[in-house]
Amino acid sequence: MTNATKPLRKSELRKLEKTFPGWKFAPDHSKATLTLVFKRHVDAVAFIARLAIQAGVLDHHPEILLTAAKVKVTTSSNRSLTALDVTLMGRIEKILRSGG
């Protein structure tokens, strides 16, 4: 198990909620979910394409649910979030800051 895939410590998990306020965290911190609503279906699909590239680079693939123009992204690593999840969440936030 690498440092990237080790479960985060409780103190690190508590900080995540402040660092990523738009995300919903499972009570046991086993996963984090972000729900996004785009203006158009094509915008949602474009976001997913950009996300897929980042997930491929990290070799860490979240669950993605697309419904019309709504995207729900859930990242998790076994029993607890890891540094790899945090890295992916940060890359998702960067995609959103650059216009989705």
C-alpha cells in the first residue's frame, strides 16, 4: 500500500470538509460525493470527458452518474478516503474553476 492509498487519519478527514465545502461526505468518510447541475447536457458530458482524462492519469476512477444535465461524482477507496481521492477531488475542482 502506497502513501497515496493509505486511509487518511481522522484529523485529515475532518479538514476535508472545510477544504471541499461543496462535497458531501459519508458519515464514516468512506466516500465523497459532488453533485453538479449544468445548463445543457452537452456541458455535463464535456465535464465528464475532462474528468475521465484526469482519472485515467491518476488511475483512480470515480463513480459517475449522468442524468440529463446533472452529474453526480463519487470517489472512494475501500473503507476510507485516501490521498488519491483528495488529489482527484482537487483536480475536479480545478476543472470546475476553469469553466467545467
